[in-house]
Amino acid sequence: MKLTATTTTDISQHRRQAKRTSLAGFFGGALEYYDMYIYASASALVFSRVFFHDSGATGLLLSLGTYGVAYLARPLGGFLAGHFGDQFGRRNIMIVTLLVMGIATFLIGCLPAYDSIGIFAPILLVVLRLFQGLSVGGEAAGSTSLTLEHAPEGRRALYTSWMINGIWVGYILATLAFLAIATLPEQQLLTWGWRVPFWASALIVILGLIIRRTIEDPEVFTEQKDQIRQAKPPIVELLRHQPKDVIRVVFAAFLIVISSVVPVYGLSYATNVVGIPSNYMLWAAIFGYATALATQPLFAHLSDRIGRKPVLIVGNLIGAAAVWPYFWAIGDANIPMIFVGMFLCITIAFGCTNAVYPAFFSEMFNVRFRVSGMAIGLQLGIVLTGFAPSIIQAVSAANGNAWWPACLFTSAACVISAIAVSTGRETFRTPLEKLGHQPVKERDYEHEQAP
């Protein structure tokens, strides 16, 4: 009878931890991507005039380039988060990433403009943007691994998808913030108005820290923690046992390109080239993000039933096709069709892939180096996402400000991702303790530790 009571208590505690980690992932995703997207919006709308001497096409290109700089730091952030998360715990690294992002974002809101300190303004902007990249580089892998390892069997994608829903909430909050400040007179917008959304991120940091302090590392990790610490560094073990899976994740991560091309470059192209008022594009983005909040858990649940690969592949192929009518609608200034295109690109296509890739990528790797495997592969692949707007801007400018380079670039990225996903193994029915191709065997470590 006592055993039954203890077992019941353990099950109840496990369920509480699973819900807490999902909630922690939700708020972490909301903060990380609220911060990332207010930067994206500011780089498309105001940074070319605040931090760069040239406010024309060159300033816009430089501004979009600083948006991409964070993606250069993300692989390093993934490496650091993977190393410390795999060796010392997922919970600790999640607290660190939250603090780094929050502090960097708040300080961006405090930076003087180019007119005040000259070239030091964009330099400091780039430095803080790099810290944002370091933070977000480890957030997704750490949060996903922690949630996945606490989640009930058969519901891993659904639980990890709440981090992704948090990302969309962050996007919505960021877009609403810029809709609000866009009503300010230009002088106020360029002096203090754009700073308010950056300062407001402090509120999400405080809430996220309160929640993350209550979570614990999962049992599947703590049971092997001592062995992990005595073994070689996680990156060494990762490249020894699962190098092909790291490469697979790099190319599969191209699916995320659509998330920067459609809302970020689409906003820039619509407002700066076509002349569509920014509020139409911002409301279209909010529409896409809000409806994705409903579709993403459904797609995640579907992948828990039929598998990760079918949902990911179909989502990529829909995205490869849907981006064409979306940019045609922007080029034609057809507002209703812009909303339809946003729905197809973000709510449906990216909703499919975005809800499922965290579980799929994380499930590829053994618990001993799960954070490292997902973080490094994902962040190397996502570099393309960060520089997509500036690459497309350069090609478009060389071709009479055409919109087709955005479509061609995105379609190619989606097709490559679909091919990479198709080469992987299906993991949705694999028990947690058996995840990871060529699992690390105890005798490997015993041999390595032998004198």
C-alpha cells in the first residue's frame, strides 16, 4: 500500500513537472522571440534612420544585415548551451539564456543614435545583437530537451509545441507594440518611441525567471549525470556517434527560412518598395501568428499519431508553393490576397513544420548529448534564415526590385529541408530511453575511463 502511494505521488510530481516545463518553454519562447522580432521590425522600419548615416537603400541593407548578425552568434550559443546543458543540467542553461536575452534587449533600447555618437552606435548595436544571438542559440534546444524528457510518451510533440506557441505570442506582442508606436509622430518615433518595446521585455524576463526556478532536470538526464560528467565533452561524443544526424538537422533547419522571408522581408519590401502602409502588413502578420496558435498544437498532435516526417515534408512543400502567391499579392498591392498568402505560408505551411521540428530534431539524439546535437545542427542551419532578408534584398535590388528572388530563395530552402527530413528515421513511437541512433553504450565510457 505504501508503494502504491509513493508511486502515485511520483506520477503526480512527474505530471506537474511536465506541465511546468511546457509553461517555462512557452514563456521562454515568448521572451526570446518577442525580443528577436521587435529587433526585426525595428530593423525594417526605423534602424536605417536611427543607427546608420545613409537612410536610403544602403542604410536599409545595412539595417537588415544587423538583423542577420545574431544568426552568426547562434551556432556559438548552441555550442555553449549544449556543452553546459548536457553536462550540468537543462534547467540552469534555460535560466542563463533568459537573462542574457533580457539584458541585451533592454540595453538596445538605451543605445544613443548615430547622430549622438557616430559609428559607435551601429557597433554597439551589433555587439548587443550578438548577445541576443548567443542566447537564442541555446534556448530552443535546452527548452525542447527539458520538455521532451518530462513529457508523457505519445505526446512529446504536443508538449514541446508549446514553446513554439510561445514564440508566436512573442511575435504577436512585438507586432502589436510596433503597431502602437507607429501611430506616433515621426520625430517621437525615431527618438524614444521605438525604444519602449525593448524596455518592456523586462516584464517577460521577470515572469519567465519565476517559472523556471520551479522546474527540475528530468530523471532520464539525472540518472546518467555522473557518467556524462566523467565522459568526454558532449561535442566530442556527438561527432563520434551521430555526425550524420547533425548534418541532417543543418539542412532540415532550412524550413525556418520562411519565418524571416515572409514577415520580415515581406514587411520591408511592401513598405519600402511597393509603398503599402506598414499597418496593413503588421496586421497581416498578427493574423498569421494568431491563427497559427490554433493550428500548431493540432499539427503537433497529428505528428504524435501518424509520425513526424509526413507532417514536416507536407508543410515544407506547401510553403515552397505558397510563398509565390503571397509575394505576387504584395507586388500587386492586393491586401486581401496578402492575408490569404500569410495564412497559407505561416498558419498552414510553417505551422506544420514549426510545431514538429523541435521534437523531431531532439528525438534524433541520445540523452548524453541531446542539447548539443539539436542546438549545433539547428543553429548552423538557421544562419541562412538570418541572412535571407539581406541576401534577397541584394538580389532584388540588382533585378529592378523584383519580388521573385524572395520566392525562389524560400522555395529552394523548403525543398532542401523536405529532402533532409525524408532521409531521417521516424521517431514518434520510439521510447524516450531508446532515442538516438547508435546509442552510446556503457562499455564505451568504461573503456574511455580505464587507466
